[in-house]
Amino acid sequence: MSDPQFVFHEATGAVFRGDWQAAAALCDPVSLIGFKRELMQRLEARQEVWTADRMLALQSDLPP
């Protein structure tokens, strides 16, 4: 898979399907480690409290 556009479309398709293993298989492990580190730093800095009510407000298609 040397075509970056093909890999991108396959990876985004896997994410939208919720097929996380397929999405991860299309990613570079070193890049995933960096992405995880950056994401965790951002989330830790925000220190937001997620409640069920907030999740329902942000994603109205979730069952109650």
C-alpha cells in the first residue's frame, strides 16, 4: 500500500465503520504512539468531567 490517498480512504472508512483494528493496521506504529501521547496530553490538560447528560447532549443518537 504505497498510495497515500488509498491508505487514507481505507483508514477513514475503517474508523467510520468502527473497525479499529483495520484502522490501526493501516497506520505506522511509531506515528500511533506519537498521536496517542499528544492526544493524552491534550485530554489531561482539559480535565473535563464527562457525564451521561453531557454525552447525550453532544451525541443525540445515543440511547438513554
